[in-house]
Amino acid sequence: MSHRIAPSLLAADFNHIGDAVTMVNESQADWLHLDVMDGIFVPNISFGQPIISAVKKVCTKVMDVHLMIERPELYVEQFVECGADYVSFHLEATNHVHRVCQQIKSAGAKSGVAINPHTPVQSVFEVLEDLDLVVIMSVNPGFGGQKFIYRTLEKIRTLKEEIIARNLNTLIEVDGGVGLHNAEKILEAGADVLVAGSSVFKSDDPKLTIERLKTIGIGNLQF
Ligand code: DX5
Ligand code: ZN
């Protein structure tokens, strides 16, 4: 399967969230990425359960919820209840990573762990078998529109090798500063899912940008 594109709602015009979801529904995007921030784990506050429940009612894509919150163990079931297909939480935000993964799965969703730029990718190796998704942050979480940190490419390669060596199906998602200028390099490194906020929603033609991101590298597959 070719790579997946996950536009991030954080970069949409919040006066027109419904229109943003419709655009994503009609596009070649595979997932919709939803960033939840608590103002403690990250220095910003975004949106929470009520918005996600409302989006679920109209969204036809896979709902990919990225929790940037302290103590995710207190909330993960609520986000599954709101309609998340994937729930990712930060390794740095809890002492009980393995347990929170099990909580998410028992509640009926796929589980993901996100890691900040300073966190070694090997930190997820002990729980890799329990994960459907690893979110590699390629910016410091909290804000859209930041520059991609290129050191991330090495982390993606290392993780991909480990996933292949263990014969797992865990997906690698890359989040932050992703756009048409660097998507190919990120995919070459081994990413399966590209999150794209500003590069999609701030572009002149968001649907076309999604299509371009989606078809990158497709030509190579013919040979
Ligand atoms: C950052 C969020 C990202 C953000 C990406 O903390 O986790 O998902 O929406 O936005 P861009 O693509 O603009 O860097
Ligand atoms: Zn995110």
C-alpha cells in the first residue's frame, strides 16, 4: 500500500471546521489528524472531546487523534468514545506507556506512541510489538507551521529497520514541517503516514496539495 496522507485540522480555519472536513473527505487524503493540546505538556491549547465528536459525525476518513497532554491514561478511553480510530499519546507524558497502549486497544482503537525530537527512537523498541503506530515528531510539538528538523530522517531509518527486522506491521507517522519540498526524502527514509498541516491548509489549493503529496513517488512503483 502506498503512503497515507493525514491533513492536520490544526491548520484549518476554525470558523469553518465543517468545510475543512468536507474538503478532506473529498480529497485523496487517507486520514484526518487531530491535535489535542492541554497547555501543560505543550505550551498551547487546541481543542478536545467536543470538537472531535462533532468532526466524527461528518468525517469519512480515518480519525487520527494525537494527544499532546499530560497523564493520557486519564483520557484515552474518552477519545476512543469520541470516534478516534487511532489514539497516539506521548512517551514523555506518562510513566505507563505499555499500560496506556493496552487501555487504547481494550477501548477499541489502534494505539500509537509519539516521541519528541530529543527522545531516542530506541525508546519505543520495548513496546513496538504493542503499537500500531509510532509518531515521530519532526518539530517540537505545540504549534503548526514550524520547520522540519532534518535529524528526524535518521530516526525514521532506524525505526524502519527495526520494524522490518521484527516483521511487524507498525506504521511510522511523521508529524511537523512536512510539505511538498521534503515529502520524498521522508518517504524514502521509511515513513508510512505524512501529517501535513500548514502545507495543505495554507496552500492556494489544499485538495491539489493533498493529491501531490499522495502521488509523490508513485511513478517509481512502475519499475
Ligand atoms: C504540532 C502538531 C502537528 C501540526 C503540524 O504540535 O502535532 O500535527 O499540526 O503542523 P505543520 O504541518 O504545519 O507543521
Ligand atoms: Zn500532530
